[in-house]
Amino acid sequence: MWPTGFTSRTLEDATYTRCVMTGSRTAEQALLTADTLLERYARRIGDSHEDETLAA
């Protein structure tokens, strides 16, 4: 599937939002930060999915 103007804007919006939510400057940094936050949350609720990441 080739990117369209719509999908490009959607990806850009999602990337921007994740960066803002995690206080990150790059998409890669935002994904790593989100993975870290998810790991902490999973440990707190007793559910461990350490081998699953968003940055796979």
C-alpha cells in the first residue's frame, strides 16, 4: 500500500501526539519512553509482557 496524503498526515499527527505525551523529541525516543511506561504499568498490575514492545 502506498502512502496517501491522508495516511501521511495521520502518521504525522500520531507521531507528534506521542512525542508530546512522552516529552520526547523524536519518534524513536517516544516509542522507547512509551515502552518503559507500559512496562512499569504492567509490573504494577502484575501482568508482565517484557518481550513485547511498541518499537519492535
